[in-house]
Amino acid sequence: MSREVLFINIIVALILLFVLGCVLFRFRDVKFAFLNLFRHKRRSFSTIAAIVLGGVSIFLYGGFIDYSFWILKEQTIRTNIGHVQFYNQNYFETSNKNKSLIENYTQLKQAILETPELAENISTLSGQLEFTGVISQYENETSSYFSGLGIEALPALKLGSFDKIISGSDLSRIRADEITLGSGLAKTLNTKYDDWLDAMVVNTRGGQGALSLKVRGIFASGIKDYDDVAMKLPLATAQRIMGTDGVSKVLILLKDDDSAAFAAKLRQFIARHQLPLIVKEWKEVSLFYQQVEGLLSGIYFFIKLIVALIVIFMISNAMTMNIIERTREITTLRAIGLKPLRVTRLFFLEGIFVGITGAIGSLTLGLIIASVINLYGIEMPPSPGQTTGYTAFIKTNSPSLIWITLVLPILTATGASILPALRASRLNISDAFKFS
């Protein structure tokens, strides 16, 4: 919990404790303040309606943002990223990935899976070998640059589950000479399922490697730049053509989303065994996700700010009108001995009740509208750099979203009632009796 959230929670707790204390020890004041909401029904309704509409907009947009973050996160993690990755310590310092391989991958994998504090959190662990080269379809006289990825077929069903097979099938666990191509690369080569292609690479020793490979499937990840060059093949085949038993990186898919805690344990394992490896969490290697998250979070903050300002001005205006219209009433109470502090408390309670009513109404109406929207979903266009859209929904089970929907109206209404409440308590009795 951040300091800002803790500070806000403390303020809200103090407000609610103040109301509870008044209920227990100043019940007549609470009753009087609550009934005052019904004296000017039209004004009270318009004020609460403004709060509710603002709160509903925050709830719906916040739920949309939460779902968008969730679907983008899952798409990122399950498009050959995983929750946690680890690399050779020179991986990010050199452009020649053949010089930054993780050697003895099989033994390292076994050691990790035999470590209880790591194995209990791992759903899938898989090594991947990255390489590039030229691939050709001689019958069609076509060729293209490709970015190859050697993967393990079974773990890839989870780690690459967002890659959509549009022709053929996924990689085989038995046939080592069959590959899958990105839809853009397949189009460039004018190739289809069951065609034979020839790939040429520069291996880790600086020599040439060549292999004839059969197209088993064509996939689309939704990311155009990736699909235009992507080729997947079995890890053992990639290691053979590259002349190595190492991998470029190791991906780990967790049973839960606590990647930070697992990454800390993995770093301890690496330090204990003095391995030349570095650990990265999924968000660190996903620049696109960070940019989208920053953009949408900024928009959401701006909406919350606008709603808060509208609520503050609406409540301040409504309570100021109440004071003007109830000047004789206030001064009469003062004249019969009511202290200024008690007058302040009455108007302060009235503002809090407006905020609480608006908060409950915002959450209730927001849940109703969200449930209707979720029956059909919202068809969204492709994100920047992608080729396929998605159906968005409103995520309503987020504790932080429910928290902000309830807290914001209460805070703004309470804050907006402070100055009018103080102004009411400072009315001059003799001048106020002359008010018409």
C-alpha cells in the first residue's frame, strides 16, 4: 500500500469515526442533518445526481481500464514472454546473441525444478534459442529474412497460447523437421501448409548451417512486425542447426501473478550457485505494455480530477444556497444558545451524508450498467502495432476500483462542505435577523 493510499484511508476512517461518534453521542444532530437533505429535494437530488454520474463514469472507465490491462498483460505474458525470464549476463550488452547463450540448459533446468521453494511456484519452464537467417521457397522463387525461435513444443502450448493457428497445427513433439511460420512471413514466401522450405543461418561457431524444413502450421500473434518475420521450430532442431546445446533465455510461467517474489527467490538461487545470469520480470521487457499503461493511467487520473472538481463546486454551491435560504433559521438557533461549533457540525454532517449517498449510488448504478454492458461486450479496434481487435468488458471485481468509487465522493463532498459549514457558524446574529 502506497503512502498516498494509506493517507487517504486514514482521512476516510476519521470521517467515518466522526459520523459514528455523532451517532452515539449527538444523535439529534445526525437526525437533523440527515432530514435537511429532504427539505430541498430538487437541489439535493441534482447534487447527488451529479456525484452519482461522476462516480459511475469513474467506475465504468476504471473497470474498462482494469480489463484492458489484464488482457494486455495476459497477451504479453503468453506470447513467449512468461512471468519471469533469465538470461546470460551479457545478453543485453551485445548485439551478437550467439555470444550470450546460457550453456548447459538441461542441467540448469533440472536444478531449478529440484529446488522446492522455486518448483512450488512454477507452472511451466522452457528455454528458447533465438537466431536469424534467410529462408527460401525455391518452387515459388521467394526468399526472406526470418527471426527464428527454437521452443519446446509442450511448454509452448501455454507460453504461446495467444498465438492463433490459422492454418495447419502447432509444433509436433515428435517431428523435428516441421516448423510454424508467422502469417506475414508465410505471405511473403507465398507458402502454405505442407510446403518444404530451406533455411540458412550463421551458427555459433561462425560457420554456415542449412536445413530443409516442412511447414506444419501458420500462426498470427496479432503483432504485425513479429508475424512478418517469425519462425518457430523445435528447440532441439534449432540447437542442431546452430551447433550449440545452450539457449538464449529461459522463460518461467508461474502458478500465480506474484512475479516479484519469485524473481527475488530466483536471484537468491543464482547468487547461491554463482551463475552468470540476470533475472527480468515480464513488465521490464515489455516496453509496449509500459507505454499503454502510462497513457491509460494518465487519462484515468485526468477523469478522476475533473469529476472531483465538478463534485466540489456542485456541493459548495448547493450548501452555500442552503445557508443563504436558512439564514434566519441559523441565527435563531444561535440566539437560543446553539454554539458555533454545533452549527458547523450540522452542515459538516450534511455534506458527509451527501457524499455517502452519492458513493453508494455510484457503486450500485455502476454495477448495474456494467452487468448490462458485459452481456455483449465492447468491440475494440486493434491496438497500435497490432492487427486484430478484441472484445472488452468492464471488470467489476477489482478492490481498488470499488475503493476509489466509494472514497472519492465521500472525500470531495466532505472537503466541499468545510468552508460553507464554517461560514454558517460565523454569521452575525444581529445582521442576520435583518436578512430578507
